[in-house]
Amino acid sequence: MKRKTVMSQMILKIGIVLFLVGSVTISLIYYFVAIQINQVEKEEVSTVTKIVSNTMESTQTSTKIIENLITQKLLTASKGIAKELQGKSIEQITTEDLIKLKEHWNLYDITLFMKKGDDIVAVKSSQPKEIGLSTKGWGFWYQAFDQLLSGKKVTVSEGYSTDHFWAGPISLSEWEGKYILYGYFNDGTTPFLINPYILDQDIYNITYKSGPNQMIEKLKNEMNSVEEISVINVPAWLKGKENKVVYPEFDEPLLYGTHSFSLPMDNEILKKVMENKKELNVHFKSGSKQLTEYFIPFPQDRVLTIVLNSQFYENIQKKLLIFLIFDFLVLFLVIFTLIRIIAKRQLKPLQKIIAHLRQLSRGDMTEKLDIRENNEWGWLAIQINEMTDKVSMLISDLKKEVRSLNFLSYSLTERAQSSLETMSNSSTSLTVHARTVFAELGFQIETLMRDLDILVNTVSGLEVDSNLKTNLKDSILNIGLKLSQMDDLMKSDAHSVTELGMMFYDTLNEITEAINHLNNSTMDLQSKAEVFQIDEDEIN
């Protein structure tokens, strides 16, 4: 199996650490950027909301100012018309009179209303189509007319009122389909209600067709993520097809902008927003676009809707992620390459150490490890050189001891061989001589024993004192016993001498074998010691 190097292991570990650090860093950056983008999206919604709200307020303020100016013009015209018609009955007033007054006061038309029973009807007008128009079913309009004709102050909250005068909100003409601002005046000097009115299409266009709409279009053009903005009049919107636009301010379902991204749950969401007065949003897909629609509650039962292109932000996040990954890979390769170069440079002494240790493993201790580094490598080289010196001295001493041991072994071998031969000869000679002497002695003892037997028999046949005979026989028997003991002892000594010779022989053989084993061990140790090459001159 291929051996792994320290550099490859170190670079691999550093690479893994860099990869993990880079991955965590990219993940954190991506996460925080996603949070920031989400915050930017919310800030965009907030910005659009403020701009549209401020634009609507400023437009409505401007409209109110213009309407007030027009209302004042209508009031002035009404007073002038009343003065011109004062003292005339309704029958005395002709259409031509009203047309002249209209042109004089720069009005769109003039209509005169009178009370007939429980109704208030248009009886004269510069516009013939207005004549005969009933107002009984006009709600607060009829209430205002009745209060003016009765000489009372108008209490209707809609429109604008002052003494003897009331101007209704901009409304749609039933027979022309145009938006008109109507004024109504009666100061008691005439029996009829004077109704001058001005075409308010321009004000309507400023209020509902331009103004906020222009700002919405500008926002859509300048903000890439904004797909659509609209201001919805919720009560009118919820009526659907049954809704009828009479007063734009109250009846227009879509006040500003466009609402082309209609969702099945729009009405449900609009109801929730109006009930809870809280912002809601919904994610949906249109074609290949990922969109988010925000529903923001506005005053007067209106809701601002903003459709943002989530794909726009997702594309930014994807591009950022690709950019981060690309940068990380480039940075990773650069750092990895630099680390590899630096590691190779820093680990260069390690290669020298490995080569030196391989040389030492082969027994070559003649060279020094030359690493001139003022760091751990230099310290390690010094330690290895000191260890090598100590091992070299040890091996040198060992070689000397081996040579001495070899000489000693050789000397012992020669001496043991010589002693073995001498002892063998001496033992053999001693054993043969001892056997001869012991055999001769045994023969003599046997002869003496026979002579004693004869002597005993002779004594037994002597005719002497019985006590003396007994004493002689006892003495002879004692001598025979001693000779018998001497024969036994002699045979025992002869056997001991033989065993002693054999013991000497065996001992010498064992000594010889031990010396031979010592000699062989010495030769083996010498051959192993010769493997190591040391500088004898430097040691000496």
C-alpha cells in the first residue's frame, strides 16, 4: 500500500478545513443577504406605500383646493344669476336667458329646480335634456335641495356647504356620462333652486386619471421588482358587476393603477385586510414569474396592492450565490496553491530527515544531517545528529568489545581443547592404572581370604586351650572381615574413579560446546556490527 506523506495529509486536512470554512461562510453570507434582500423588499413596499399615500394626499389636497376655487366660482355665479333672475317668475325665464347667463359666467350649463309635491324637479335649463329631471330618489342630494328651498342650513356631510349654498361631490351626469361639479343656491329671493354647474372632467382626470397614476407608472419604471400597483375601493370592488359609478370618489372600484393579476382569493383577502386593518401578502406564479402581492390597508375602506417580482430577488440571490461560489473556488485554488508551495518549502527539511533516516536504517552513519533552520527542524536535526553520534560511539565500543570477545573466545577454545585432551588422557591413564592396582589388590585379598580360611581350619584342628583357640579364631575372622571390607571399599573406589573420569569428560564436552556457542554468537554479533558504517577517525 502506498505510503501517505505528511504534506499530502496536511494539505488534505487544510483543504477540508478551507472547504468547510468556505461553505459555512457562503451559507452565512447567503443567509444574511437573503435577510437583507427580504428587508429591502419590505422597505420597497414601505416606500411605495408612503409615496402612493403621500401622492394621494397631495392630489386630494390639490383637488380640494381646485374644487374649492370652482365652488367659490359657482357660489359667485349663483349669486349673480339670482340677482339677474330676481323678481322673475319661472314662466318669465327662457332657455335663451339661461344660455346667456351660462356664457356670461363661463358655466357648462344652468338648471332651475322647483318643488312639486314631494319631489323637486328641473323646470328650466340651458340644457333641454335636463328639464323634467326628478330628484326624489337622489338621497342626500334631495335632502340638501329640500333644506335649501326651505331656507334651512344644509346639514349633509358630503360636498361643500355655506349659507344658502351647497355643492355636491363630483358626479357622473346621467345623460352625458361626464363628470360634473354641481352647485345649488337659494337665498329666498327666487322661488326656485338655481343650479349652475361646471364640467369637472379635467379635475377628475387630475384626481383619478393622472396624479397618483403618473407616480405609480414612474415607480414601476424605476423599481425593477415592482410589477403592478393599485389602489382599490373595497366596498365598490366587492359589488363586482353590480357596482354603478356615480361618484368617482365613492363608486370607482379601482381608484389608481392597474390590477391585472387577479386571484380567486382577492375578495377574501380584501375583506380580511379591511376587517383586521393588517397587511397581508400572498405568493403566486404567473407564467415563469414568481410574484408576491401585498395588500396594505388605507383609510376610507381602501387597500393598496403591490405586486413584486420575487423572481427578481431570487435572481439576485442566485447571481450572488454563483458569484460567491466562483470567488470561493478561485480563492480556494489560490490559497490551496500558496499553502502547497509554502508547505513544500516548510517541509523540505523533512525530506532531508527522511533521506537521512533511510541512510541510518541501512547502517550508514558516516554523514551528518545538515539543516540550517532556526526552528524546530534545525533543533530536530541537531538532536538526530547527537543521537547518531551516540549510537556511533556505542557501535564503535560494541565493535571493540566484539573483537575482544572474539579474541577471548578463540583463546578459550584453544585452552579448552588443550585441557580436554590433557584431562582425557589423564583420566584414561588414571582409570586404567587404578583398575590394574585394584585388580591386583583384589587378587591378593582373595588369596589372603583363602589363606585365612585355611588358617581357621588349622586352628580348629589344634589341640590347645579352648579359650585360646576361640581367641585365635575370632582374630582370624576379624582379619577376614577387615579384608572383606577393604575389598568392598576398593571396588567402590574403583567405580568412583571411573565415574569421576566420565564426569570430567562430560564437563569438558559441555565447556567446549559453551565456548563454541560463544564463538558462534561472537561471529554473528560481529557480522551484524559490521553492517553499521561509522567514521572511526571522528569518533577517535
